[in-house]
Amino acid sequence: MVAMPGMHWNEADRAQTAPLCPERPIADLPHLLSGAPVLHVDESKLPSGFASGDQEDRPASSSSSDAPKGRRQSDARNWTFEKIPMVPGRVSNPGMAWFNKNTCEQLQHQLQDNIDVSQAIEALQGHVWDLSRHPVGCRLVQLALERGNQQEAASLASELKTHVQEAMTSPHANYVLQKLVTQLTWSKGASFVAWELRGDAADLARHRFGCRIFCRLIEFHAAKEGTEDLVEEVLQEAEDLCCHPFGHHVAQAILEHGSQKHRDAVAATIDRNPLGFAKNQNASYLVERVLTSCSDYYQESLLFELSSSLVDLALSRYGCYVARAVVEHPKTDRKLEMAKLTAVRQELNKTKHGQYLMADVGLSLLKGSRRLK
């Protein structure tokens, strides 16, 4: 925010505009958590053309034509200082002026120590949506959802109705939605989350924050009709989902927690092009998962295709992880697969991923590696 003539700033005001990091402890946060500071304006010192009331736009002063060339002339708009944009991430509701560091710490203390939890939850009611978008307020809402009973948590959750899609794409509110889905029963809150995602599920499942909500729904409410409908919608674009940097997490959640029908749908997608998916940075995780958790039919089908291309996989940066899974699979002829890798040992030694693969399968004394996402 740019200070304008007549606005008096102090050190507290400057501290308030500093960005808040959700990983920082509460004690280190600026002392005010509400919106932009109240600015005291001396209207007599404002440039011509600026006013503080809700008046109609005034024409520019006739003297404005004498302004030096090359310098921007003063805008003749009226300025209502209550409408100055808030600092991004700040609570924007004027009714949240009470929400400062002291009240934040007090509410956090009450919720963490189970002291007057109902009173703390009552203080948050009516402000859940604003707090959920705030880097500190979202923590309080999550804590309240944890500490409150189902009825109290459902009351807080109800304030997010009609805001689900916006919340799931927010860097702060998405954590509140995740907590809502994991803490509340289907009827108390998770059902409306699934309902509001219908129609846009395929796109939202590939969002960097939105994919988390789908993973939580599948993990905790996979058998519910609303979640199954969402999974059906998402799997309409299964191939792209499996290769997407965020969407593949949703596909993996389906393989781990979804119904047999939906696990088979993901496996069938992988089975149409096993080598291509195995060499893809994101989809290779799913190929490994299919080899360990899907039906025998898909496991055997993948093993047949991947075994015939084992050397190609081993030399690939991401396919080498799938090659290791093939060699270690209980239905594989390990001696035969190891012979294939031994034949290309020199080529594998030329790359780091090849060296780690040899270490993992026992062809090298080099310390093996764990696959990290």
C-alpha cells in the first residue's frame, strides 16, 4: 500500500503490512491481524481532486492544464479511504476489527488446552470464511474443528457453504477444507463439499491445492455416493490425470482407497500404454502402485509388457524405478531380469539413476536410494 499525502503512518502500521508466513510461530507475528490500518486523513492537505466523501466525480481543475509536461496529472476521482484495497491475505471484513494478536493467542490457548472451548468457538462463529482465508485465522478454524464436538464443528463448517471451490484454491482455506473433511462425518459437513465440486471436478482435481481435497474425500469417504460421483467425473480424463503433476496424487488416492471398480479404471488406463506411463515423471508412481495393489489380471499384464522393455526402463530417469519394481515383483523371474540388467551394467554406471538402480537390486556396493517425490 502506498501512503498518500495526509496519511500518518507509525511503526505499528508498517509492521502490519508485512507478509505473514503460515509456518511462523504465533509469537513472531505482527501485533495486528485485521485489515489495513485506520488512516487519519487531514483533508486540507490532500491534493486537489481528492475527497474523502462519497461524492460524484468532479471535473479536473482548470489549473491542471498548467502541469509540467511528462508528469502525470492528478486523477480527479474521489477517494473513499474505507475502500482502499486490503493487504493480500488480510481479513477483509470490517467486523473483524476485534481480531488482534491478543484475542488470537487467547482463543488458541482456550482451544489447545480445552478451556472454554465452546466459548472460543462461539467467538469464531460468523467469521469462519474471513478467518479461513487468513494465514493465522485458518489455524484457529482448524483447531476449532478439531476440538469442538460434531454439532459445533458442523456449525462452523456451514459458513463455508457456497465457498468450497474458492476455498480449495486458496493457499490458506484449503487446509480448513481438508480438516473439515477429515473431522466431520459425511452428513455433518463433508457431503456439501463434494456436492459443490460437481461439474468442475476434473479441473479442480488438477489444481495444486484442490487435489488435496479430493485426496481427503477419497481417503475418508470413498464409499459415499457423492465421492463416487466425483471420482467418476474425474476419471473421464484419467489419462491426463495420471500424468499431471498434481492430478496424479488423486489417481494414487483412488488406487489406495477407491472402490475396486475405480481402481480397475485407473489400472486399465495405465495398461493401455504401460511403457509410456512408466517413463513419465508423475505416472511412474502409479505404475508401481498398480504392480503392488491392483488385481492379478492387471499386474500380470503390466509385468509382461514391462519385462520385455526392462533395459529401456532401466536407462530411463523415471522408468528405472518401475524397472526395480519389476525385478522385485514376486511373480517375476528375478534371475532372468537381473541378467538383462547385468548385460547393460556399463551403460547404467554412466548415470546416477542407473547407479542407484544397480545398488537397489544388488548389482553394486553403492548405497541404495529411496525414491522421493
